[in-house]
Amino acid sequence: MRTFATPLLLIFILFFSCKSDKAHTVLGVVNPVGENNPIGPGPGSGGNNSSPEFQQAQALVFAPKCGDCHGADSSFGSFAVWSEEDWLTLSGGLVVPGSAETSPLIVSYLDPATAQNPMPPQGSPSLTSSELDIVKTWINSLSDGGGGITTTTMPSDPQGQRRVAAIDVLKLKCANCHTNGGSRGGFNLENVGGVNLVSNTVTDAQWQAASFGGNALVTAGDETQSYIYNTLIGSGGQPADMPESPQTPLNQTQRDMIIDWIKGM
């Protein structure tokens, strides 16, 4: 069973880390930086031994949403680049394995509907429902049976993991317009030829069989012949058409997730 740090200390740290220089000094005491307690290979990496679910949360939520205040070189504390092990052993119970709905990280900080001390702080964009779901999926995938933390939901094969990563990007960047019931331009990723292309059970074969406006959504091994790639990333020097404002363009990590998935088919 894991040994956790004092919960009240970490709660104090999270609440004040963006608000006072004095708190920044306190944060440095428990921040897992240094030769004897490394934080992993670098920002957004989550460590070499992290679960795929955590790598998703790290790359798509923690690094981009928390990195400005809590990156590797920040005096505010490097929560954004903590490894999975760090979160489970140093968070003071903020993460309850297998139970996102009772995890203080969600309830008290990240969920705008319930947060008493919202993070990101006021003045910064809150997590979207898709981003919150990614963190919840990570927490709910964890189980602690006394012999350590295991994960239970991510596909075991590498290509399946790449597909889930790409779909998470689509859920983030296409939300409301083309998912969550949205069908702008007649295109709804949840119903393409009767198939929900952003479901947890969709296959690469179903994606390859799908098209829109006569264009193949993905062409196995060739992202430049894939409608999804050309629309979200651009091709031949042409800029991407999507997502539209106020959504921001895909960052390099998100682009790589789409490309790696298509190339892996």
C-alpha cells in the first residue's frame, strides 16, 4: 500500500502556490525535484514507466493547462511535470485510485462545478468537460489492491493506445461542433455512417471505412491522404481549416498523436 504525504500540507500548497511568494518557498520542500527524487524525462512526459492513461492526462491537460505556473523550472512547483508515481505518493490523498468522483484533485480543484479553490485560478480558462474527462479516466483506471497501482482501461496493444490518444485529441478540439451532439456542416464524429468514431470500442478498420464528402477520413499509413489530418493540421503548405476560433490550433504534441496513429495503421 502507498504511503501518502500529509493531506493538509498538499491542499495548502495547491491553494496558495499561485498566490504568494511565501507559499512558493513551502512548495519547494515537497516538490519532487532533485537528484534523489527526479520528476522524469521532461515536461509533459510523465515519466518512462507511467500508464498510458496518465500520459494522456499529462500531455493533453496537465502540461498545457498547468505548465505556465507549474512547469519544470517554475518556482510555483512542478505539478505539471510530476510523474504518475509522484502524484500517487506525494499528493497527500488528492488522487483516490479508482474514484475520480471522490478525489479532491477533481472535486476541490479541477471541476469548475464543484471546485472550492479552482485551478487553473480565476482569470485563466477552466478545464473543458473533455479535459476533465481525460483526468477522470486516468484516476478511474487506477486500482490499489495493496500490491501497487495498476491500470485497467487502456488497450494493451500500442496501436490501440495510439488510437485512443488521437481520439482524445479529437474530443478536445472538435467538442460541441462535431461531438457531444454537434453536427456542424453535417459532420458528427459520433455518427458517421452509423458508427461512433470517438467511442472507446471503435476500431482502425471502422475509421478507414469512414468518409465525409467523398474524402477518406484516414488512409492507413499516409496522413497526407487523410481528411482528418488535412483538416486539423494542414498539408502541402496549406494551413489547417479547423478548429475554428475560439478553439486554439493543435499543438505539436497533439499533432504527433494524430500522425503516429495514422502511420501506425
